[in-house]
Amino acid sequence: MRRSSHWTDRIDDETDDGGSAALEFIVVGLLLLVPLVYLVVALGLIQGQSLGAEAGARHIARALSTAENADAARRSADRILQSVIEEYDLDPGSVGVSFACRPAGATCPAAGATLVVTVQTRVAFPLVPPVLGLDRLASIPVEASAAQKISRFWESG
């Protein structure tokens, strides 16, 4: 009787899988790698836009709270917003800025009040076509707020 060893036994042509492991690795690798790369790119865009919104809110709040009067505050806020839009590549059409003062009954801005600046924007996912409004549906709102105490020497006029 002959001894059997699976190393020396002949493999039938039906069960021969020679060379398919490399193909399977490439196909499965691509199926997993493409969504992973898309996720990394999308998260990078979201992080960049959120850093831009946070920087805009912080710098505008600081500029408004240290300005001498309302006209100087408005001019510096506009310059800062334009600078942040260019620096962080924000979409100018989707950036919104809102102001609020605390305490709630105080006129905004007023000397000694706390100014809260909020910057809102939207992050569009990459490679989403603007067909049937998909680009608006495939976007994430990003919002950042900053609070700053207004100088007691601030003039409202």
C-alpha cells in the first residue's frame, strides 16, 4: 500500500486555486481601500472647515470686543471674515456670522457685556455631483462660537 501525502498527491483541475489569492487580495483590498480613502478625505475637509469656523469666531469676537467703536468693529470684522474665508478655503456663500450679547437685555454690543460670535458654514462631501440637489443633501453644517468680554471703554457711536 502506498502512503499518501497531500504534498505529493495530484490536485484535480476542478479544485485548483492556483493564483487566485493575489486576485482576491487585490479585489478585496480595493473594495476596502476606496471607502477608507474617501472617509479620510471627507474627515480632513470637515476638520479644515471646523478649524476655519472656530478661528473666524474667535478672531472676530476678539476684534469686536477691543474695537474703539461700532464702525471700527464692523470694518475689522469684515476684514477678518474675508481673511479666514481665504485662509481656510471656506465657501463664501455658505458662511454666516451672528452676534449675541449677554446679559440678554443688553444692547449689542455694549460696554461691559459679553459678546458671543457664532460662525456657521457647510462642508460639502467630495465627488458628489450637483444633480437633483445632491450636493446640498450631502453636506454637513459646521458651527463654532466664541465669547469675549467687551471693554468697558467701548463706545457705541
